[in-house]
Amino acid sequence: MTNVNGQPMSIKRLMLHHIVFLNVGERFGDKQDATCDRITMFDARTTLPAQMERFYAAGEERATLDLPPGYGYRLKPSETWGMVWMFMNHRAAADRAFIRYNVTVDSAPDLVHTTPYWLDAANCNADPVWSVPGGGGPGSVHTRTTSFTMPQSGRIVAAGGHVHGGARDLAVSQPSCGDRRLWTHKPAWAPSSHPFYTVKPVLHEPGPLAMSGMQSQQGIPVAAGEQVKLSANYDNSRLHTRVMGISVLHLAPDASVTERCGALPADLSEPQTTQPHRTALPRFTVPLTGLDARGRAREIERPPGAVRRVASGTTIRVGDNFFSRPNLEVRAGSTLRWAFAGRQLHNVTVASGPRGFSSDNLDGGRVYTRRLTAKGTYKLFCALHPVAMAETVRVR
């Protein structure tokens, strides 16, 4: 992120939350994503053909697409790239910024072209999130996996990973080879004084400062028809809502790879950042956020209004920028319904509480239902409008 003069901007001002690079090709329809036929859009309802190639992405960890010597991602001057990004403004003022990215182009004719494969624990979704419920006790782990059958033979030469707060690691393995580990993306957490942990509002637990990658000039051999499995491993002793688990790998096609479970390369490395970081999983509670008299984002205990005791089956109307019942109390085992009546997309997400959950991004009268069995106070918000929309539910 830079200002109009090209100078880097602090995330205390504007933050590039994430960005995805897509190769559309010379014309729409030239490209096809390697792991998805269609993509479910941000509204969790509309689907579109995945006629583009996801080849690079970065979140808070600012991953770099760095292929080993001798390899490259082929591009043509006439191809169009698309970008999907999300900004967060951490000040009460309109602002302007630029995204700056650097591309190294090599015209050597003997470079080996790589094909990107996007492995995602919630793949083929524009908002590929899920929630870890927590409550599993010390040391417990929540794992979400996905497997993909490689359509071509080749050698995996590089990979980068993405997770959110609460992640232990991302492991990539081969199920048909005794589920042997190929590589592991490990998070490097920023120091507690880092702005990740102090800026407001917060949409989810801060992600890592960096993730270890994978590189091998020799490449990991994978035969056509073999599966690779991604396991997103999260702490389950506490809740973690709207988490992700993604590994983008680059395969150098090689028809000579026919042996299944081939020998792993001797030069495989998993480089990690040299920046100061923590390896132990941080404990962080997502706060509810409101605005003070000067329009600044501040932590709040709960939204204004009295606590209303309601019966099981009560419906909360979710309008544009409000929950109709901001503070509720129910008996354990009660069911609540959130009816999304606004024109804009909204969701209901647990910031903190006994258990974690979150809805899809909904509108147009769609309904999300949840039975609350664990006692305690749930602090809820809309992760799309975290300052304007907060709610508490006390379960007794």
C-alpha cells in the first residue's frame, strides 16, 4: 500500500487485508481454474464459471510468488490480469491509496512453465471461510481437509500458504502414499505490539506475519491420478471464527513422471521469514467495536439498549446496519433465527463467547438459525459492518 507519492502507508491508516491475482487470458474463456469449475460468489448463492486462473494471493502474511531457478509462470503481453482485493480504513476519513506490486519478467526461452493449483479447505467460494467452535479442551485440534486429484503428471516446485488467527499449521500430504507429509506451512506470528493487534475494527483474529513456504528445484513428483491432501489444523481449545486454510502450489508439468509415490526431492526447503516473530499461538479476543463522539473506533462491552429475555424460536431482524434486538437473554438449548431483510449483504459472527459460529453473507429474506447450548455471553457482530452492527446474547 502506498500513498499518491509512492510512499508505504501504515496499516494504522489503510490496510490491504488481502489480494488475489487472476489470469483471465487474452479473452474471457481462454483460462479455466485448475481446481474449480464454478465459483460461489460473496452472496453464498450466485455461481459463475471459474474461467480464470488463480495464480497468486497474499493476505496479512504478504506472501511472495518465488519460483526456483529455471521455472516461471508464463504470461503473454495480450493477457489480462484481474485482481480481487479488500481494503480496511482505520480512520474516520475518506482516503486514497495505491496497490504496488513488483513482477520480475524473464524472457529466457528454456524456462519451464508452471501451472498453479489452488488448494483450499473451503474451495470454490469467493468467501472461503468456516468457524472453529472451540471448547475442545487444552491441546485439542480442529482439522478441516480437502483432497484433489491431479489431472496431469509433474513436479511441484513451490507453494505458499494462508491461514487466520488460531491456526497451528497447514499440512500437505499424499493419501495414497501412507498419507506421507510433503510439506507444512507454519505460521510466524507478529509481536504483540504489532498494529495487527491494536487497530480497530477487527474482522477476525489477526493472521500471521508470515507463513513458511515450500521450494524445490528438483520438484516433488506427482503422477496424474494421484491425490494431494490439504489439512488445515486449528486450535480447538478456544473459538476461532471465519478462518481460512489455503495453499497455492505450482506444478511443472512432466509426462515422464509415471511412478506413484516417487522419491521426495533432497533439496526441498520450507523457508520462513527472518523478521522478528512468535512461534507460539497468540491468545487474542476479537473485540466488539463502536464509534466514540469523534467518530473513532473504540472497543465496547455491548451495544446500547436493555437486555431483553426472549423465548426459543425468536427472530432477530437483520436490517441494513442494525440488529433489531441488540441485547438478548435466552435459556440454554434455545434456538434463535436471524432474518436478513436488508438490501445489503450481512452476516452474524461470534466475536467472543462460549462457542464459535458464523453465517454466510445473506440478504433478501434469507434466514440463519442457531441452537445455543453452551452457557455464557455471546458477543456477535456483522463482519462486513463491524462498527455499525453488534449484538449480545446471554445464554443462562
